[in-house]
Amino acid sequence: MIDVKNLPAYVTEALTDFSDEQNVRAYKEALEKVNATLGTDYPLIIGGERVTTEAKITSYNPAKKTEVVGTVSKANVELAERAMQVADATFESWSKTPAEERAAILLRAAEITKERRHEMSALMTIEAGKPWAEADGDTAEAIDFMEYYARQMLALKDGKPVNSRDGEKNEFEYRSLGVGVVISPWNFPFAIMAGTTVAAAVAGNTVLLKPASTTPIISYKFMEILEEAGLPKGVVNYIPGPGSEVGDYLVDHPRTRFISFTGSRDVGLRINERAAKINEGQIWIKRVIAEMGGKDTIVVDNEADLDLAATSIVKSAFGFSGQKCSACSRVVAHADVYDEVLEKVVALTNELTIGDPQDHTNFMASVIDEAAFKKITSYFDIAKEEGRIVAGGTADDATGYFVHPTVVADVSPTARLMQEEIFGPIVAFTKAENFDEAIAIANNTVYGLTGAVISDNEAHIEQARQDFFVGNLYINRGCTGAIVGYQPFGGYNMSGTCSKAGGPDFITLHMQSKSISTALR
Ligand code: NAP
């Protein structure tokens, strides 16, 4: 077992350097290895047991839309109930397993993931359409979550100090909650799925893991890693299935103690509302951790490095085709520099390469599926009504779901393009007369996830620190790419409960504290 007493301090996992030919070769080999497994059928895992159902979820390659990555058994209400009973029973032993043992399993899982790093990333390239660097970042983040939360749990295992007095010893400790339902999105199919799962589990809870139906295979592979790392059977149960059926059933279940959800605003709100209702046999108020959508803004001041602004906008808007909750989908530029920033952004956008993510020279690939393709491209007509398309505005779904990076100029701050989460490669520009107005526009959505300010004016930077109402504010850089343990992540308002994944408070959200006071005789 890993010696948790002598752990080195946490540092983030380095990203792979793909300018090194050796790394390119290794990634290509990993792609070959994953391609050789296409079409495999994967079971559910309940209490360590493989369960195969007749009903299947089919996972397709979004860049080659008829290519089947694999099929996965599909949980229904009966199997969800079976998984709940297993998780409920396993909680007894797992919650009493010493924190050191639980943390050691996470650290071992991190080690195994490092060994299988390119294989996990290559699978995301094929299952989620992630370009190499994006997939590599996703795997690195998953490793970070395991390394970081293991250490956080160790730091919390003896509680926190409170005052004692003569004749009285007081202690403050943390206890596990119970069975948690983890519901994850497809856009960080490894990092968010694994991060939310291990945070719950290392805190001594048992987990029902319902991954997104578009990316179920990467989570099956993660289950294999957890098993190899020595996680006891029944601690994490893998039950992919339709959100509307399995999700609702488990959210409503009286034995569900908490729900850790990452996904869209509408589904998050539905979960929050349903979880608030007390069902028969329920003896607690369910806790909901919900991280939801965003409509993230980069503000460009008139005193600013405009090349930095342009590269930050393009990278934040079009990395992984804008399918990040943190993606820049709106730019508010000072009137003095608006035309110049726009021109630079258009020039950089026109240079972007788009195509199959298995070819690493492509910066962008497809969007996730047909529904996303239809939704995103429906905004082209809206863009023509609400502004001027100055780059992109085209798409091609002949072989995969490719949407070209699109820049829309001269959009009103209250237009749909400026307010609605599109979740694709479309960025809208609006003009502000001064910095006060820029911040007011930046704050005028229901969301509050990330935001960036590009400015050389210290007073304006200070103003943004105070008034830009977002959970993650970035100064003189892009608004994506939060790193575990460095930039804890989570938003305000309709972006969620601001749980700050990858931060020092996250584990405690999965626990309840206990005060113990002993009279000394
Ligand atoms: P989504 O449609 O809300 O789905 C997220 C998860 O919820 C999936 O596993 C989905 O299952 C499940 N689900 C659907 N209906 C449900 C129901 N009634 N009850 C319980 N679960 C249900 O979101 P997505 O398209 O996967 O992800 C994109 C969204 O996530 C964007 O809005 C993005 O901003 C947000 N996001 C936020 C963060 C953050 O940290 N704030 C991070 C990443 C993504 P099925 O797949 O089976 O439908």
C-alpha cells in the first residue's frame, strides 16, 4: 500500500508535449490500440458484478458519425434499485474504512491512470471527439483530482481544532454522508466523472455513477482502474442509463443522501427541485452539489495588449469546439479597440484547422452529436438577425458533426446570442463605451461561471476583482483551463452551487461534521 504519511506535496500533472516525436508516436499507438477495440460490448458493474442487459446504449464516434465505439448495457429502474441496495449496504463497511486506506486507493488509481494515460486520452479522442491536447488535459485533470482529493481527505481525517476548557475536551470531526448519486456530463468525460466520483468515495460515501449517455465507455475504463487500485466491490457502482429514467429514479430515492451533478442548467434545476421533495421513508434533507452552465465573457479594455486579447479569445472560444462550461462565448470590447480586436480574432479564427481529432494537426474537431450539431447551427440564422457573421457560419455533417469556428460582430448585449448557452464554437462581440459599462454587460446574464479581463489599467483590474460577478475570474489570460488545486472551479447564480471542484472545501461538501464534547472527571 502507498505510504500516505510521506507523500510529496501536491503538484499538477504536467501536460504531454506533442512537439516531441516520441510522444506523438506513443499517442498514435494508443489510438491504434483503442481502434482495435471498437464495437466492444460493456456491462454494468453493480457490487463488483458484471451485469449485461439486452437494452444497450450505443456510443458513436462524433467525428465519424456511423462508427460505433462500443455498446454499453443500459440500467433501468430495477437495476438502479439493485445498485442502490448494494451501495447502501456497502456504506456500513466503507464509511468505517480508515481515511488513510481510502486515500491510498485513490493514489494507486492515479498511478494506474498515469501508466494508461495515452490509452485513456485516445479513447476520449475517439468517443468524445477530443483533439489530442484537450484529451491529454482531461486525463491530466483526472489524475490531479485523485492526487489532490486523497491529500485533502488526509488533511481532514482528524477533524479541525476547536476550543476546550477546564474539565471539558471538545472535538470536531467529519463523518461520511451515505449513498451519493454522481451524474456527470460528456464534455469532460474523464476528469469531471472521475473527480466527482472519487471526491464522494474518498470521503467514505458509496456511489452510484451515472455517466452521460454519449460517453459511457471512458467511465467503464475508469471503473477498471478503480478495481485494479483495490477499491472494494460496491463502493462505486456503474449504472449508465437514460437521465430521464435512471436519473429521476435515483434523485427521488429515499436512500439517496446526496447528489453530485455536473451538466446543464435545466437538468440541474430539475434535480434540485426533485431532491427537495421528501419521499416516503426518507429521514434527511438531501444535499445537492450542482455545477451547471455558463455564458462566459472576456472583457477587453482600451488599455490592453490586443494580441493577448485576441489569442485568449480564440483559444477560450474554440478549444474543444467551445464545448466547455468555461468557454468564452461573448466578448465585450471597449469602443476604442473594438474594431482592432475583432479584426485580430477573425484573422486567427480563419487560421484554425478543423477535422478528425485522430489527426493531431487539427486544432478543432466535431461537436458531440446530432442534437448538438442541430442546436448550434440553428444559431447561424439567429446570428444573421442579431449581428454580422464575420468568420465561419458554416458546418458540415457529411462524415461527422463539424461546426466551423464562428465569430459574430455587433450583437446587442441583451440579444439571444449574448444570453443563451450555445455550447459550441460561436463567439459574439459587443461594444462598451467605457469600463463600467463593460462590467455591467459582462454581468447581465443569469450565469456567473468564468470571466476574463484583458487590461493594463490597475484600477480597472481592481474594479473587476470587486464587481465582475463570476466564480472564476482570470486577469490577462483566457477564461478556460482551471487547474485542480490552483484554481478551484465553480460558478455563481445559475452556474451552480459554487462547490469549487478541485478546491480545499470540496471534500467537506460530501461530509457532515460532528462535535464531540467529553466532560473530564
Ligand atoms: P446535461 O444534458 O444536463 O447532462 C448531464 C448529465 O445529466 C448526463 O449524465 C445526463 O444523462 C444527466 N441527466 C439528463 N437528464 C436527467 C434527469 N432528468 N435526471 C438526472 N440526470 C439527468 O448536460 P451535458 O450536455 O452532458 O453537458 C453540458 C452541460 O454541462 C453544459 O450546460 C455545460 O455548461 C455544463 N457543464 C458545467 C460544468 C461546471 O463545472 N459548471 C462542467 C462541465 C459541463 P444523459 O446523458 O443520459 O441524458
